[in-house]
Amino acid sequence: METYESKESIPYSKSEELRIWRWLTKEPFKHEREEFADKILDRYFKGYDKIQESNKVPERQKIDFFWEANQLFLEAVECYREGYLEAAVILVRSALESAAYKITTRRPIRAQGWLSEACNLKYSSKGRRKKYTWKKLRKGLKYIGFDESQIQKIHKIVEKGNFVAHFLNKYDEYVKELYELKPEEQQKEENWMKVKFGITKGEADEVLEEGCTYMIEMRNKLFDFYHIY
């Protein structure tokens, strides 16, 4: 079997390791993934092209206001559909963080009948843009009406994305934590499941489901908070 240590370049289609990896990633649960992805998109775009009966901002404009986060979330769904679960989780994390950043640094306004935004970036006395850490973004979410339990759930999704983004670093950290536990504690699923490779389909399902919920909640709370009707 050819390996990655071969001096000659290995065509993607001829690499046995990659062939197996592609099968493990893409083939099992393919039909279930496609159905689940379609369900998420239906939820996300519900009312997208419909002007709501009330005088509130149409859903289409709400999504367009979050176009950067929206693009990341849609890419997450398509990665999930194709079986790239780790990529999907990272992109959901990026989408939520981008939405939280926009909530913290922008506000929606009506300008001559059009939906626009006002920037509220903070700068130091030396003219440098202040850093917006996740801690500050959490405050932005709380400001528009998220309670602590909701913010904590969003934080768990972000942490799941961090685990993938910094996989080996986090893996070693979790292994150390596991071995510091008592033997009976090591056997508990919530502890030993941290020490595994990658993301399971169940975890990816949960991240997409909750990510979709909070992406919708973010845009709704933001427009309600500023009374943009």
C-alpha cells in the first residue's frame, strides 16, 4: 500500500488511505445527512421571500443584514451534506461568532426606506481598533436580550468548533484531564468521549440544529431590540 512517506506524489484517487477516509466520511448516513441538511435549510429560510403580515422587517432583509454569517452557515450545511463533519462544525462556530460580532459592532437602521447599518467600533486613544474577544461578544448578546443560559449554549457550540480548529492541542489537553480523574470518573461517557478522533454525526447534527436556532434568534432579537419595523 502506498503511504504518505512515498517520495513520488500520490494522485488523490489512487491513495488507499484517502480512499478509505473518503468512504468513512462521505458514504455512511448519506441519505440521512441530505434529509437533515434540507430540514435545516427549510428552517433557516422560512419566510425568506415572504413579506410578513406585520410591518416588521421581512425575513429576507434580516438575513441580508447578516450576509457574512449567513454565507458561513450555508457553507456549513453543505459541508455536512457532503460528509465533512469537522468542517461543518468549524463553519457553524464561525457563523455564530460573525453574527455576534456584527451585533456587538453594528446596529440596523432605516435610511431613506432602505435597511442599512451604523458602525459602532471602539478605538483606543491611539486610534487602534479595540479587540473584540468572545467575552465582549457575549456582552453584546446579553445587551440585546439573550439570557445567560442561551449564551452558554452558544458558547458550547463555539467550544466544539475550537476543539476541531485546535484538534491535537485540545486532544492532549483532554487526555491529561481524563487521566487526572478517578478510574470510575474516567468510565463516564461525557469524560471519555472527549478523547476521540473528530466529530460524530450525532454531534454534528446537534451543532447544526442549535446553530440554526441561535442564528435565527440573533437576527430576530437584534431587529426587535432596535424596533426596526
